[in-house]
Amino acid sequence: MSALRLSLLPGLVLVTILTVWALISQAGEVQSDIGTRVDNQLALDGQPWASAKISGRTVTVMGTSPTLLAQRLAVESAERVWGVGRVIDGSGVIPLQPSYTWSASRDGDQVRILGFVPSEEAKLAVLAAASREMPDLKIEDNLVLSRGQPVGFLVLTDFALKRLAELAKGHVALTGSSLTIDGTAIDESRFASAARAISSTVPGGGQLRNVRVLPPLSKAFTWTVTYDGKSIEQTGYVPSVAVRRAIADALAVALPGVPMVDATQLASGGPEGFSFAAVFAAYQLARFSSGTLSIDGSLLSVEGKAKTVADYEMALAEIEARRSRRAIGVGIGSIDLLPARVDPYVWRADRTGDSIVLTGYVPSVEAHDEILGAAARLFPDLAVTDHVRVADGDPKMDWIGALKYALEQLASLSKGSVSLTGRQYDIVGEAVSTTAYSSLTEALKKTLPASMELRRSAVSPGAVSPFVFAAARAPEALLLSGYVPTDEVVQKIIASARPKFGPDRIELRLLLAGGAPDGFVEVVDAGLQAISRLQGGRFDLVDNKLSLSGIAVSEGARGDIEATVKATLPEGFDLAPSLMVAVGGDPLSGPECQAALRAESDREKVQFDGATARILSSSFGLLDRIAAVVQRCPVATVEIGAHTDSAGGTRKNQALSVERANAVVNHLVADGVRRERLNPVGYGGSRPIASNSKAAGRAQNRRIEFGIVGQ
């Protein structure tokens, strides 16, 4: 029996070991199965944060719950699993944050996210959104789980990360449901996108708290406006839409109606005071015919051409005023402003008493200062009044050299003036001494420097030589000035002038002096005859050189005047004519034309050589003025009526009157009047206006009448 027990004992031990092992194995499988089913149920019930720890049929719920409710629901989910005997709550709860904050910042190639998230799942969602919006950047996670998040937390963080993706540098932050955005946009399109998003309703029930999104940063912040006289183009950068609008408004005011192309981009990085400087510059374009404005960094540069001399001066004055104020931010850089062009280009210096007055134009500010300095050196004891202006259009010559030469000559005058009209040089006045006069005269005889051309020299000598005489027409006056050898010569000159200038008063500004050239009276008579036919006529005689200027009624009249003067000048005299052709005044109606013709014929009568049809040269000036009036009556037909006295017989007087009417017509035609507009009529002695019994009456009856007979 005992032997049997001894033989069975090893087998029983083996069976027991195998049974225990089987029971242990079966218990492990049951626990694993329960654990799997509990985890699945937790996930199915929306509690992925929880996990199950199994001991037999006892389940311990582990993990950190986002809420107390989720913690309770997780336990309930585990209890519903079949096979679970007991459920123990071993989980914790995420801490509650009374001030719930979240932020993300971007700098360089890194995004740093910190603050609170309500769950691991929310954290993953936030990190996934950051990677989606900024896939090329490194995401640094510093998030902490915490309760107390606002409603719509993930919607708000998603919106915030989209805005951060539009920034080159910046940050977004949530405090509760209030959103702050601060940074600089990557480019203008993203700036516009951010502006649109911010102007709309924030999703997830959020509110905008602080928003500051700057345009993209430009390392080289430049702005340019180009105006070619026809259109405006604006390029470069502006700091905001409001500034862009302000500049466009200023350009529209400065250049109304001029089309504008605005190719500017929004950017940050502009200098302080950019808006004020750009608007100031835009308004200056009102004074330019063309130009370019630019702001590069902190300097405003201006280049262009002024419309007028006044615009040039005003633009420079305002720019210099801004420079002197030292405006904050943007200063004044290079200024390359060209003056306006003027024509004719003139300059003049007058010396009277103890003062010098300068007027006219110079091509640059530097030239202006140079001429003013020369005047101060030449006239140290005189007051120099400066009215010289800067303008373009100076002739192709050494203008500054010419002005300096003229000032040097003015220093030889006790009073007078020097002037330039283009290359043409005029000098008028009285020399300070005989020596000075001689020096001036000799200098003016030579080729003038700086390409100057002497047009007029009317310098009165301090002595008898050289001899100067001048005659000039003024309204209803003849001005005679200069030197004459004797009082008798004065009377001869007056006697020569009276029939040529009719009722015009003769003003004498003459001094007696010796040294008159031979043939002086004949030359003066020839000059008076010439200027009697010239509007604004003038002649200047310096020794044996006669210069003649004025306006003739026609080319024919100009040629006849010059030819007559040349033919009558004594041997040894030279003529320098400077005559123009023009007819001034507005067109006249028929009654106005008749009144003008009557006014001229009432002032003077056409004179003939005795009982002939030859018109005396003293009446040429009157007929030239008649021709000028007729040419202002473009559609009128004018009757030239010739009348005689009763002496000589009816047939003879009739024929003479016809010849005289035709002679007047021929003169008017030579003066440029079309012959078909003139109707010569000889009335003989048939229409007397006074008694022929006396010489005075007969003189009145011998007349030429001009009348409008067709319109």
C-alpha cells in the first residue's frame, strides 16, 4: 500500500503543477481580455484620455481627466463592460485655470506655442494646425494641460494660427476668448488677407482685443513719383492704405485730371514722418512741367523742371523752408530743380544816383550769386538792389561773362544802363569822364566778348567827342537827345521835324557840344524822315554811325525806308538798321475804321509838290499810318477822294485830282494794302469846303479824304 502511494506521488505532483499553471494562464487571458474591452469601451464612449489597469476582475481607471464629468463617465463606461467585477477610480483631473491663456509666436524659422490646452487631443489638434499652416517651420511645444478653456477654444486657436502664418514675425495670443494679434506681414497679399480676416467676425465666439498687423518689412524702403507732363506713375512702398490715399489725394489736387498709375506696395520699415514728407512733395508737382520725387531711407529728393519762374522760386523757397525747420524723420536730400524757360532772355543793370538795380534772368542760383558778387565788387559804395531771377533759356553764349562785361562798362557811366536781350547788347547813359567815354566807345567798336552783339550804344560823352545824337518817337511826341553843335542847328532840326511829325510835340533834351561830324544836319534829316514812318521809331547817331530801329507797316515800307536813308546819307556814314514789320491793334468795324481814318487825316494833310501829283516825303508817315488803319479793316472798301481848289481850270483840276488819288493809292498798295480794296476818285474842285477867294480857303480845299464805301 505504502509502496503504491510512493509510486503515485510523483504523478500527483506533476498533475498539480500543470493544473496550477493552467489556471494561472487562464486568469491572465481573462485579465487581458477585460483590459482590452474596457479600453475599447472608453474610446467608444469618448474618453480616450483614460486607460484600464486590470487586477483579476478589478479594473482601475487611470489617466488625467479633462473634467470631473469625464472622470465619472469613464468609471461608468468601465462598469458596463461584461466580466468586470469591480471598478476603482484611479484617475486624476486636469487643474482648473481661472485665467486661461494661450499664445504662439513666430521668429525666423521657429514657432513657439505655449499656454494651456484642455486635453492631449486638443494639444495634438493645435500642433497639427500649426504644422499645417506653417509646414516649413519648427514647432516648439510648451503647452500645459489645464481646464477652464473658453467655448470654441480650438476654433479660436485655428484662426489665430492662420493669422500667425501670414506674419513674417509676430505673435498671437488668447486670454479667455479675447484675441491679440501683433506682427509684420510676410507680403502684401498676406497683409490683405489678414486685413480681410480681421475685419470679419472672429469665429468661435472670440473677440479682437489688440490688433497691430504691419505691412511687410522692406529693408530698402523707397518711394518714387514720376511725372512726364502727361501722366503720373507712383512706385515703391507706402506704410499704409491711408497714407497711399493721402498721397493720391495730394497728387490729384496738384495735377487735376492727370491720369495716375499707382504701383506702390504696402510695407513697414518706412522712416518716421514719411506721410508728411510724401504729401509735401506731391503738392510741389503743381509747380513742375515734369519731375521725379523720391524718398530713399530718410531723405527726400526732388528733380524736375518748373513751369514758370515764379513756380521755380516758390518751390525752392518751400523746400528750403522745410530744410530749415529740420522736419522729424525725413530730411531734404538732393534738389535738382531746373528753372522755367523764358523768351526773350534779358538782363539789365541801371545806375542812378547812389544805387544799382539789377533785373532780368540768369541760368542758375550759382550764376545769380556770382553776378551779385561782381556788382558788389565793382560798386562798393553803392546800394545794389537785386531783382534778378533764375530761368532757363539763356542763349548759347557765355552769358555770365557777358553780364560781367556789361557791369564793368556800367562802372564807366555816371548814370545809365546796360542790358542784354539774347546776344544783343545795349548801353545808354553818360560817361563819368571824357576818358571813360573814349574807353567805352573804343571797346564798343571792337568785337564784343562772350559772343555779344552791340545793338545800341547811346552814351553821352563828357566832352565834345565822340558826338552822339538820338531821336525817338513816343505817343504824340518826338524826343530829341544828345549833342548839337549850335542853336542854329537846333532850329534847322526842328524845322525839318515839324512837317514830318505834324502836331506832335517836340521835346528837346539836347546839349551843345563841338565835334559834330560833317553832314550832321543831313544825317539827322534822313533819320527823322525814316522814323516818321516807323511806329516806335528811333535812330541813334554816334559820330558817323547811324542805327535805326522801329516797326514798319510793311516789307515794302521797310525796304523803301532803308533804301532812302542809305541813298541820302553823306559819304562816310554807315547805317545799321534794325527794323521790324508789324501792324498792331485789333480789327475795326466799319464805323471804327472811318473814325480812325478821320482822326489821322484831321491831324495832318497829305502834301504834294506844288501843282503836281508827287507826294512830299514829309507825308509818307501819315500815309503809312493810314495804311495801318486800312489793314485793320479787313473787309472794308476805302474811297480815296482827291480834291483841288478852283485855280487852274476845271479840266486841269479834275485830271490833277485823279492823278493825286492814284498816287495815294499807289503808296498805300506799296504799304501792303490790296489794290482791290481801294477806290481812287478825283473830284477836282467840285466839292469845296471853304471859299476859294482867299489863300487859306484854297489850302483847305486842296485835300485828300478817306471814306468807307463798302463793308
